[in-house]
Amino acid sequence: MKVAVLIPCYNEAQTIEKVIRDFRSALPGAAIYVYDNNSTDGSARLAEACGALIRRERRQGKGHVVRTMFREVDADLYVMVDGDDTYPADAVHQLLDPIACGDADMVVGDRLSNGSYGKENKRTFHGAGNRIVRWLINRLFRASLQDIMSGYRAFSRSFVENLAVMSEGFEIETEMTLNALDKQFRVLEVPIDYRDRPEGSFSKLNTVRDGMRVLKTVFWIFKDYKPLVFFGSLAALFFLLGLAVGLPPILEFIQTHYIWKVPSAILAVGFMMLSSISLTCGLILDTIVRHHRELQQVLILQHTRRGFAESPWLAAGEAAPTSIARRQEG
């Protein structure tokens, strides 16, 4: 099994060498890819000197980088980690082992459960944004995830090959989580110790701009993947508005057999029509999404069976390895 460590990089000259050395020590047999995203501080040169494989993505944005990484790198197990030295390399086996054993499709390094992110993070609004997004996604998708936006993740080949990356920026982690929940991939969270950036290193995340992009991603994915709930809520809203506006003309007609409030009656009819249209759209789109989800599950099943048929240990009649460390020793 091939293990690939994927490091998106934009102006991380201060930390990229340490990140590569740490992961080289933790995973001696892994291929380490650094995807440079128009760095101007020599990050790519330093990474290449450390023995990393350098690739470049000219389109600015982490989402573009992740899309290119998943398209170009072929491996059985993937690790994605930021190049800012905020995530511990010695926890990588905790992320990889559940995937190697077939217990998960995506494992997330959870910074929040043990409180390390709250202690180390010096950006107040980042923590608040994490909590808001986590609450929204857990409510909308009936999940119980702790860290939606962690940049430290491990993936199976099946997950990577069945993930359609549409985001352009830092909302990519949120999109991965939402896609995993919708497609019923097995998601596991592993608590890790987070550390803040070293002195002199600066985050490229803009709290307001990227926070709004994350919320927009949640909104659009909710509309696309749960259309009946989305348009059903709109239908209920329009129905209540129509009822509130139309009730006086109805009572007036009952009492006088004539409608004097004609504008209110017309507005009420308009709201009721919008309610009916919204509900119809929700029912139609829900049927389409359900068929799409069924097709996606069939494709994932076929891909998984093909992967098992091509597995080196199954072809040799052996049991699957129980840990990355044991496999590397073998």
C-alpha cells in the first residue's frame, strides 16, 4: 500500500522544513508532496531541499490545491496536513490505522475535544466560527462531529476518488465533511494536540471573508443535498405569510359576502402559489437527489470491491495489516 502525505503550501518558509522532517520520521516509506500555491518566500525551494516532491498550483486558493492533489497523486492511503507546523506528525498513525484496517474512510484530527485548540489559538473569532459551523452541520445532518474545519485528515482511496471538490478556498474542509456525511462515508475523529503557529508565522485565513464563504458552502450544500427540507421550509414560510395576509379578507367575506381588501387577497394568493411551487420543487429535487445518492452508492460499492480484488495481501491470501507501523516493518 502506498501512503502519500499531501501538504498545501503558501508562504510557509519558516515551518515547511520541520513539517517535512517530522512526517519523514513518522512515515519513512511515504511519498511527501508539497503543493506550492504561488509562494514568494522560497517555500518550494526549501521543501525540495528536504526531499519533498514539489508540485505547483497556479490558481490561488486551498480548494484549488486540494482538487489538483487528489487528481494527480495516486496512493492507497492519503494524509493531508497544513504546512504551518500546527499539527503533530507523531499522531499520523492514529489517523491512518483506522483506514488501513477498513474501519473508516476519513479520519479527522480533532483539535477541539481535548481543549488544545482553545488554549493555543490566539484568534478569538476563529474559535467562535468553528462552533457556529459545527452547530449548523450537526443540526442539519444529525451528526455529532467535534471538529469540522481541521486541516489534518487521512483518507482512503475510495473517498478521494469519489469526492467532487467544488470549493476554491479554506472552506474545502467543510465541504469534505458535508460530502462525507451526505454520501454516508465512515468518518472518525481522533483527538490530537494542536499548537499555534510559531512566532513570526502568519495565518492566511481571513476571519470574516473566509467565514462567510464557509457559511455559504453550508447553505448551498444543504440546498443541494437536502432539497425537501430546504424547499419545504420555504413552503411553510410562504404558507404562514399567505395565511396571515389572507385571513382578514376571508373573515371579511364570511361576514359581508364581499371582499374589500382586494390587494391583501391578491398578495395572499401569491404567497400560497409560492408555497405550492416551493413544495413541488422540493419533492421533485428530493427524488432526483435520492436516485443520485443510490447511483453513487453503487459506484462506491463497485470501486470498493475492485480495490479488495486488487489488494496485495488478499491476492497473496494473507490477512490485512492491522496498523501502518506493522505494515512498514513487514
